Amino acid sequence: MAAMRAAGLEPLEPYATSMTAWRCRCTSCGNEVTPTLMRIRRGGGCKFCAAHGIDLAGASKVYVITHQEWNAVKIGIGACTGYTSRLIQHERQGWQVYQARDYTTGAAAQDVEQAVLGRLREAGLAPYLTRDIMPNGWTETCSAERITAGKIWAMVEEETRNTEDPYAPRAGGRPRATVLIDADAAAAEMRACGYEPLVPYPGRTNATWPSRCTTCGHEGRPTFNAVRNAGQRCRICRTKEAQGKRSAANAPKALETMRAAGLEPLEPYPGNATPWRCRCTGCGRETTPTYSNVNGGSSGCRFCAFNSATDEQASAEVRAAGFEPLEPYPGRTTDRWRCRCSCGNEIATRLTSVRSGVKSCVKCRRSGGYTDPQTAAAEARAAGFEPLETYPGKTTDKWRCRCRCGTDVTLTLTSIRRGRSKCGTCSRPATQRSGVSTKCDARQEHLF
């Protein structure tokens, strides 16, 4: 009741809830209005005395307009005076006035418009244009193919005869939106609500005012209107307060869930998705799972789940796979770890790769591993080839050798390991080799 009277409204019925329409009478214009207490606390008031939007206490008119290019028809209301009137704006976009009717108050014009729109929606005539085509008033448009402007105007005439006009027009001009507020008094109110202004008063109650919360230090941009009328607090403080309430309510259940998973918490419940420092009752190590993961069914201890390892355990695993660590274990199984392969190549591997079965570097997988020159020469001789040069170093490098038939060939150790034991000359049939020799001898005799 005090909040309503402070806003210039005298209640005409008992209070119900903050979201229920409350029938009141404005002490300034005498009109009956039905705002909610929530709207009044957010800075609202009498719709007839409002300094913005449609002037419900001043003269207005209902109009029906058409657009040939868009093939649309529209109903609307407005004061329709001045260079920036809504009707003039529509005419600039190509709309043409079909009919218009004057009313003593904008409230009466609004009742007629809403009654006609209700009949159109009941007939299944949804908004025809979209917000992209017509930002202002697109919800009041219809397709000209489904209904004509004449039928809509006939509805306007009928609703005008059936609708009474109990609203009293305003005697003077419309009140101005500017409200003079002392800057020092506004800053004092902000400090009393827990804000320290960072700049002087911006001059308007609905303008953002950069301020710092005196509780948490967060810098925000609240409006003086929201702080004074709605009691708006710092959003960071509100979030922390809500999180604290949820944490206090979920703490007993979270504690039971963690202990059931074999984890003993070492600190109070931090929240659903925050790492929670616990000790595993199985292996005795300290781990930091989240309650969300454990409650979702995942294993609580990462060490017992083989998703992590100590420095000694990780080093033993990579050495068993043929790698020698060159630096301490980075801490996570997915972190890159600089090691030396058994072939002497330095690589950056991961513990997850080693656990998945990787036992050699890329060079080893491509070349078949390191082979010393003596072993390579022994393999070549066993296959029937005598090396003519030193082993090049990799099994895929070309290596010049002599076959047992006396032909010099170029091959690779990989081909020898795959079963090659003859050169191209040895692979031909004997008749073909003799034919080639006969032709060569005949050609030589002809030349000489």
C-alpha cells in the first residue's frame, strides 16, 4: 500500500500478490488503472501519466493502411502529429492510408484496436509480415489476399459503436520525461544500497551508472532507477549467495556419494563442478574429482582408474616400451613428454600413447628400426648380394650391391627382408637370357 501511494496510486481493492493486477486510481489524472506491484517497484506508474509510449490521455486516432508492393494491410493507432509520428513513418515506407478516425483519448483508440486484432486472430489471420521487413508494427499486419482493408475498417466502425469511452482526456500538455534529481542525493542512495559510483550521476534515472560493489568489488553498470525502486543488488553477490544456498542444500548428499565411491573429502563441499580435494580409501592417494563426475558414474580416484600415474610409475612404463625419459613426468597422461627412442631419435610422446601400445617412434615405424652396418651386410650376403658400399643407415635407403650372377644392382634392405634374393637378370628364364646374348653377338659382328 505504501509503495502504491508513493507512486501516486490509491488502491481500490485489497492486495493479492506482487504479480497480480491491482485496481487503483491515479491521484493525478483520476483514471482507474491496474498495474502490478512488481511493475511499480521497477519504476512504473500510471499509464495515462506516462511520459513515454502512446499518450493514452491525449487525442489519438485509429488508422487502416495498405501496401501494394507487399500486398499487406495493417491497423494501428497513434497521435499522428509531428514529423516523427508513426503514421508518417509508415507513409515513408510506401504505406497508403485507407481510413482514419479520431478519438478523444489514446486509451479509447487502443481498446478499439485490440478488439479488432482479437477478432482477426480468432479468424486465423496471423501476422503477415516479419520483423526484418517491418520492425515497427509487424504484428498488426494481415495478408490483403485473405482480408481487405474495407472489412477491417468495418470492424473498426462496429467496435467503436460497441466500446464505451470512460476515459477523461488530459486538460494540459503531456508531462515531460525529465525528472530533476540531486546528484549528491543519488550518490548517497547508491552507497546506501552497496554501490560506490565511479562517475558522476549520468543525469537520467534509467541510464547506466558505472559503480563498484562495496561487498565483492565487482564493477558493474546498474541504473539508478533499478537500484532505488527495485532494490537491484550486485549480480556477482546474488550469484554467490544462490550458489552458497545450493551448496548447503546439496552438501549432505554429496558427502554420502563421495564416500560411497571410496573417497574421503578433505575439505567442505565446494560445488557441483569444482574439483573437490579427497583421499582415496583404496590406494591412499590424494585426488581432486568433481562431484558431478562421481555422481554421473565415473571412477573417483584417477590413480585407481589408471588415468594418472606418479613419476616413478610413468617412467617405468615408458622404459618398458623402449623410451628413455629426458625430463620429469609432466603430470598428466595427455601431456607431451620428451623422451629418447631406442633408435636414438628424440620424440615428444604421451603416456596415453604408450599405454595404447606405441612402442617405437615414427622413424622406427617407417624404417623398421635401427640396424647396424655389420648386421645389414650379413643379411645382404645371406640373400646372395655382396655390398659394394657401406650400409646407408636406413632400410629404405638405396644400397649398391653385386648379385651372385655378377650383375650390379641397387636395392634396399627392406626388399631383402621381404624375400628378395635375385636381381633382374637372374629372374629371367634361361632361354630368354641366351637369346639376348645371341642378338648382342650378331650386332657386334655386323658392326665390325
